[in-house]
Amino acid sequence: MTAVANDRSASATAAAVNSRQTSAVAVAAAALARVASTDARVNAFTAVTRERALAEARAVDARIAAGEVLPLAGVPFAVKNLFDVQGLVTLAGSKIERDRPPATADAVLVQRLQAAGAVLVGALNMDEYAYGFTTENSHYGPTRNPHDLARISGGSSGGSAAAVAAGQVPLTLGSDTNGSIRVPASLCGVFGLKPTYGRLSRRGSFPFVGSLDHLGPFARSVRDLALAHDLMQGPDALDPAQAPRPAEPTLPTLELGTQGLRIGMLGGWFQTMAQPEALAAAQTVATALGAGVRVEWPEVARARAAAFLITNAESSALHLPDLQTRPHDFEPLSRERFLAGALLPAAWVQQAQRVRRWFAHQVARSFDDVDVLIAPATPCAAPAIGTEWIDIAGQRLPARASMGLLTQPVSCIGLPVCTVPVWGAHATLPVGVQLIAAPWREDLVLRVAQALEAAGVVRAPVAALD
């Protein structure tokens, strides 16, 4: 049997296991060994499910021996620790949830990947209750950027992006409320997909903001990203947030390319609130795609402010009982945000929802003229761990909150976004670019992402940790 490399894609792994060039057990053992040899430095995992992984791998090998062909045969994956994993406590990055009983069943998306032959190897670090952009978690330690261990991985799905960038697993799951897939994908140099709001079932995941939460995958190739997305689609009558819409294939083919697509660049806020390396990354993508249209969305700053207020209000209501009885068990920054949200006047939240609805209508009009829009995903490359302030557009801004400057306006209206990693000439750190489409058009952003990957414009190399 062939050796198992830590930079092998999920698709290549599944092909090798299906053809019996290697076994699911060998693949799982290699992934577990990679985690054991690298995670003391990266700190992506909060739990490793070794025995479960090996048992699942043996079951996959038995299915292959019985003649099954599985789309994710033997592919190791891991999930942000707000996903339910049977037998593990669903931490959601917190200290408080340690006192809850373990999950009695896997989250729906975990079940769907496992049914396709994927093998779960563990749970991943995150910002407490998903409220942050850096994964500098005081309970479980910071997750470090595999490309520079002194820098942040982004958040709140920092462990999910770092595990892929470190070559620990080729596929992970995260969540995105205000940018929590797109920010760490950008800073860690991997591909991330935030599907349309309501596309994938959220059942079995710990909520942050019910009206904004999305679940989605990270991978080192667009094909893997699309494959995982397609396998997780499907109706779930027990998830009230899921849209009543049939599953639609999004796995792109190279033959399609970008021919016939109208591609534009977002200007205004998305140019002003970015440092030179982020602007250069977006321009690299725009040039490669021949994006000849500049689009400006109105009142983007107000839309971001609306997302802040809605996030504050909804999340604080969820955590109010613990704020009243266990305030000192929260991280200090999370506690302050939740307390601020609990004190928001109802009229402010109502106005934020009005702005959100108005902004969604305005943005919808832009897709009459373009199919896909380009924007930087983060205002800069990954700052050092512990950075308090960054300078953007002549302003000194708080670093932790400002990582979402360019993702929050998109989040509050539920659009599908694929983040693609760009490495500038001689750059040692990547910066991601958002590819944004109208609702339910994941196929378009993945098609454009694959064309960029095939042309070598974007790439997701495994970090050199050895």
C-alpha cells in the first residue's frame, strides 16, 4: 500500500482508499500521528477522538471490502468544538459548558460526512461562544497560525483553519456568524465556504446568533470544499432555520471556467478599510479574472453596525442566565460584550433590523449586473498574538474586532461566500479574498475559485512545521 502524505487532498485520499492503494486505518493512523507531532505547537485540537477514529476507519475498510464506493472514503476530518460529537461535552470554547453532560448524538453535518466515509479525529479550538476573530482563548490557549506560530489563526473557527493549514486533516467544519469561517481561512491560507443562510442544517451545533449563524467547511482545495458541501446538503425537518430548498450540486468542473460570468470588484468601504497587502490580494484576483466592473454598496458601515447590534442582542439573551449566576466563568472580553448586549435598548435592535433589511434589498440589485463580486476577506495579514491595535485608513482600531471589518457587512444578509488564499510575491503570510454571489449561488463562487486555483492564482500549501 502507498504511504500517506499529510498534504494529500480529501479527494485523493478517498480515491486511494476506494481503490485499496491504502486503507482507511492507515490514513487515520497517519492523521493521528500528524496531530500528535504538531499540535503542541499549533494548539488546534481540544479533543482527539483516537479510538473512535480507528473504529470508524475499520468500518470504512469493511464497507470498501464489501464493494461500496464512498465519496469521502477514509478522509480524516475534525470539527469546531461547538458541533455535537457523541460522548464529548460540546464546549463551544467555554469553561461553563464543561459542566454540561456529553452529547448523546453527533451533529447532523457530522453524521452526513461520516455516512460518506469520512473519519472523525477530534474537536477544534475556537473563541469562547464563537464571539471573536482571533481564537486567543484564555481557557484552552491560543490557536497559532501554522505559517507563523507567533501570529493568530483568526477566529472564531481558528482551530478549524489551522488544522487544515498544518496538514493535520484535509477537511474541517466551522461556523460563520460575522466572518468566523472567512477570517481564519484568510489568515491561515486555506479555502473556506460560508454557504447561503439556511442552506445546511445547524442541528446539533451550539448557537451564537440564530439569525446570523452559518455552518460550512474548510479545505486545501476547491474540489474538497465543494464535495464536502454537496455531501452535507439535504433537508432536515427538525432544523427550523433551514430553508425549504432542494439540494443543488455545486462541485465545479474545470471545463466551465469563468466564461460568461460577469465579475466585479467591491469598492468604497472594501477598499478604504484594508491595508496594502489585502488590497493587493484582491487586485491579483480581479486581474486574473478580468474583473472590469467596480461596484459600491451603499451604507456598508451602517450594515456592519447593524450586524454588531444584532449580534450583541441575540447572543446576550442566550447567555443571560449564566451571566446572572456565573459571570466570572466567562472570558473577560466575552463577558463585557454579552453584558453590553443585555443593556441594549430594544429600539436600537429594531432599527438595526430595519437597516439590515434595507441593505439586503440594496445589495440584491447589484447582482442584476454582476454574478460574482470580489473583496478582501481581512483588512491585513495575521497580526501577532496579543496585538491590541492595528492602523487602517489612518485610524487606530482595536485588532480583535477589526478582523471582521470586511466580512460583517456580508454576514448580516446571508450571502454565499468562498474565501480563497492569495500569496503575494515573496510573502510569508497569505491574505484571503472573498468571492461573493447572490443567495443560493454557491456554484458560482466555487466555479470561480476553482478557475483561480487551476491558474495558480490561489493556493493552500501545508505549513512547514517539520
